[in-house]
Amino acid sequence: MLSTARSTRDALVGRAGSFMTSPELAAREEAAGLPPRTLYFRGRTAVLGNPPPGVVASVLGIFPEWLVQTALVRTLPAERAIEAYLGACWDWARNHLGGTPEPARFAELAFTVVDGADASALPLFRGWREVARPDDGPAALGHALMVLRELRGGLHFAALRAVGLGVTQAVALDPGGGRGRLLRTGWRPEDADALPAAVAGRPDLAARWRQAEQATDDRFDDAWAVLTDAERAEFAARLLAR
């Protein structure tokens, strides 16, 4: 059977992260009195309490610390930040996933994986797994996919560290990342040039990146073992449906 982790990777990362740059997030951000494009940083890490900017930058991994420092000049208490961030996730899901067939069933499959996963050394995943869940199907689905995305992301970061790669090195090595993604995540042009240059022509680092990608899929597939083969196929079909 095809790896569930591999077959759903792009769809899960893309769909579950769509609300993070959405008008719904911007609206919640404005309502909370935060500057534009800052709720993502404060909200996503608010389940850790009130971490300083350096810790936020380390946890999120892909953004330069100066950008996170700037984004967190004005902060919210953790409970309000969680409420605003989750509200944006739920708003987006109600607006964009409302037409999904049987969203409650779809969410149930995702939450089964979420609730059965080992959360050790995965602080963002564990934090978001603990927060209250909405009752309606579309919002529950958006919530479930978001937490499932945090599980995959945490496993990926762990896999990178295990093979001796930093997150920005991985972005530079990723054929789908590189300079373009570095620029999109706030790196200055000179840094977006220097980071890929530092890993170019290093087959050993490229091999480590592939090893980490495989390890991420393997460990994420371990989490799917709580579902039957038929349930895993059902989830993948639902996620990949247009």
C-alpha cells in the first residue's frame, strides 16, 4: 500500500496551512489589535505560553530571527492569542470546507490519528492537541487538519536534527524550496543567496536531506497505524479530492 504520509504530504501541508495567510486570519488579527502579518507568529506558538522571540524563531524554524523579533513587538496574552488564531482557522474552514462531503467523518479520521500519536518532543503538536475543539463539522475538520499538520511538521524537524541538518539548510536543499522560499519567508536577498550557496555541491548534505524526508514519512506512517488500511485509504481519498 502506498505510504499515506507520502501520498498526502503536499495536500495536507497546503490545505491545512491555508488559513495561516488568509483574509480570515487578517480579520482576526485586526480585531485583536495586532499589526498585519503578526498573528501567525504569536498565535501559532501561544500554546507554549509566552515564549520570547528567539524561542519562537527556533520553534518555527524557517523564519529569520530579526523578522520574528519585529513581528512580536506587540503581543497578546496566550489565551487571547490562541482564541484569535483558532478563530481564524475555524472561520477559514467554515468558509472553504463547508462543501466537503461528511466533514465530521473526515475530521474523525484525522483526530483518531492525532489522539493516538506519541507527542514526546513535539511541543507545538502536543499543545494544539490539548486545546478545545469546535462542534461543527467544517470547523472541526479545519482544526483536525491543522493539528495533523503540526504532527507532521514536528516529526520533520526531529528528522532533520537527527541527520545533522538545520531547518534553513533543508529549505536550501529542497528542490521545491531554495532561494524562492527563503525570500517568501522573510530572508534578505543576500541571505537567500548565501544559504543555498553554502550547501551547493554537497552530495553528503543532499543525501542527509533525502534521509530526513524518508524518516519523516516513515514516522508519520507510524502514526497512521491506528487506522485500518481502509480508513487510511478513505482519509487519503477525502484529502486528495478536489
